[in-house]
Amino acid sequence: MFGYRSLSAQIILFSLRFLLYFLAFLLIFAGHWIHESFGAPSFEQVLFSVFYEPSGLAKTDPALIEAGRLWCGVLPLGATVIVCSIELLLYGLQKWRFPLAPWLGLATGLCFLLTQLSFGAYLRGLFGVDYIGHHYRDPKQSDIKGRRTKNLIYIYLESMETGYRDTKLFDKNLIEALDADALKGVSFAAYRQAPGTNYTIAAQVATQCGIPLKVILNNADGNAQGEQVKSFLHSAHCLGDILREHGYYNVFLQGSSLDFAGQGRFWGQHGFDEVYGTEDLLERGYVPGGWGVTDDSLFAEAKRILPQLRSRRQPFNLTMALVDTHHTYGILSQTCKSMGYHELTGIVECTALMTADFVRYLRVKGYLRNTQVVIVGDHLAMENTVYDKLLKTDRTIFNVFVGEGKFKKNREEILHFDLLPTVLNFLGFDLSEGRLGLGYSGFGRLPVEPDSKRLEEMQQSLMNQSPSYLELWR
């Protein structure tokens, strides 16, 4: 980069230098934005959100999109203009004192971003033992019997964890309305987060199918990768598939877009007869807000759907995914606003109150005579406005099982994968081994107990490359 050059060559080299600086700043600012918005997402999570249904990214929270434009567009461009302007003033186009500076900046930015995404852990996972191959119990080959089983209402509460109960951190129990005693239900004291379950679609797959969600980029069959986008875990046998085989009518309802992260494909391809998201609810006249439609509208729609499901001469499963308690700030619905709430802690408390009110509605209307209700957080909260407080707690995911009958817990610690057999037992199904997928039922006697160090082993090897897992996508 020294010596005389023609003006056109100087402009080309300066443009290249400008581009390198921009990419360097983009990687640095993007890494910061990802950390501030999502905490510590895995490399798998980011790949999945981008690789599967990238158009859905544009249908997320508008505030999140605006922040992304600022941190991944405006700020990198502004920083690049400032640095290049200073270099021009000091050195002009002819000669630069530090010719390798943009390359070093690019390398630094790339390292910073990959560190934020735990890329090292992803690389380590390409080697090691096949945990899934050793522990997976295929539901299609399991003995599942159901006589006089009950209806199911399954509610996922966005990022809901038990730390919100801590009266020392929050002055009061923010989710008291959902306590097991208040709802006449039962809960597990330690619902812990396993690898491959730490974001919404991954948590849904884990609880429905008993397996983690992993991105498949190294498939030996190059042509199959494009097909996998269209077929979501084609060979996995999940809760909806099992219930449909036993005569259930399955409906999925959420306020956010079904395009995001392939959620529409997942639910639609695994036993669900009707699948509704933002676009469907807006067509029915609900007011848009946040990630699509707020939770008060979702509960209103559920109350509209339930009589129709009750009138069918078959058992039903209504599964709902709420969104208002999403990081970073939560989404304030009109109902919560009218109740005087205005920040995340208030939204958490309001969501608990609305959910408890929905359970009371079910009880008053007589649904609970033959319907079991499962209410769980989908995963631990990501970086939000009270994240520092949550880090001070023994972080576990919220859960409560509400329904008639006596259910004896066989332990207090459960993982996402355990929900598949646990929910089936809760509905009245009999599982010969008490196991499905990677999960062990939390109710009743088990022929074989889960290993006490199961979670530790999963943290070490669950996300390793697995031929058995690849087969579930084919």
C-alpha cells in the first residue's frame, strides 16, 4: 500500500479499506446487539433462526428489528465513516501508516462475534460420543396405551421462570396467581434447562418430541438439506403425532408469526389439525401488538375455539404459546395497561393473573371435569431488564399441572425432554417403560430411574454430532 498509484487505483483501494472497516465494525456491533438482545445464544440458535425460515425474522418484535438496524447498520456505518475520514485527513489517499489495520479489525470483530455465539462449543460438538444414539427411545417403537384419556390444554409461557417468585428481589411473588396451591395443581420444584432447549422453537421441540433442536448443516446427502427445510424433523414422533393416533383433534395457537423459525412447519407436520399465528388472528379482527398479537387476544381466541372443540365427538388438544413476557422489555397488552402495569415485572404479574383467570374460566365452564391443563415456561429468560436479579436465583423453569385425579411425582427434577412422557401420563396414557425420546416421566413408578448425573452428561455431550439425530430429519 506504499508508493505512487493512479487516482482510480487509490479510490479502489480506499473503497476496499472502507468495506473492511465496515465489516469489522458490523461484526463487533452485531455481537454486542446479540448479547444485549438475547443474552448468550448458541451458534445453533442463530443458525436455525437464519437458515430455517429467514423471512420470519422480519415478523418479530418491531422494537427488536429497530435495534438491529441501529446496531447492525447505522452504528457500523457511522464508525466506519469517522475512522476513514480521520485517515483521509491524516494520510490522504496516497499512503496509509497502518495498512493492515482494517484486516486486524476484521479478524478482531470475527473473533468477538464467534465468542458471543459460543462457536468453540459448537466445534467441539462435532466430535465425541453420540449421546442421542445411546439414550433415545423411539416413541414409534414404544408401547403406549390409552383408555379414557382426557383432553389437554397446554400453555407455554414465554421465558417464565420460578425466580419471579423471589420476594426479596421483586418485593412480592410476581407469579403468585399461578402457584400450584392457588390453582389446585402440582408442580416440580426443579425444572431445569438442558442444552438445545434455550429458545422458543427449541423448547417446543424438546417438550413435544423429547429431543433437542440442532441445525443440520453437515448432512452427507447434499440434496437432502433443502428438503429438510420443508420437512421439519420428518421421522420424529412427537406428542401431536401420538395424540392424533389416539383420536385427538389438535389445535395450535400463538400470537407471533408462524413463519419465524419454522414454527408453522413444525406444528403443522406433527399431528396438528389447525395451526394459527399472527396473520390468522389479525384477519379475525384482533389488534396487532409487539410480536404480533398480545396474550389477552390469544386467551380471547382460545375461549372462542374451546366450545367448538368441546362439540366434537373426540378428545382434543389445544396448545397455546404466549409471548408478552418476551425479553427485553416485555410487551404491554391493552388489558395489562388498563390494570396499571407498565414495565416487565408488571407484565410478568399481569400474564400470571390472566393465565390464572383462564384456568378459573375452564373450571367454571366445566372443562376441568375431563380436561388436564399443563402450564410451563418455554425456557429460562434471556437478557431482559431484570436479568441481573434472576441470575441471583436458583434458576428453574415454571411449571404446574392442573386437573382432576391424584398424580404422585417420582422426583422433583425434570428436564424439557421429560415433558413428553410426563404429559402423556398426566392425560391417562400408560407407558410400559415410562420413557419416550430422551425423557423419563415425572409421574408414577419407573422401571429404570434417570441417572443422577444425567444433566451433567447432557451438558457435555448432548449436542455432539449424532447420526441417530440426522435420521430424525430424513
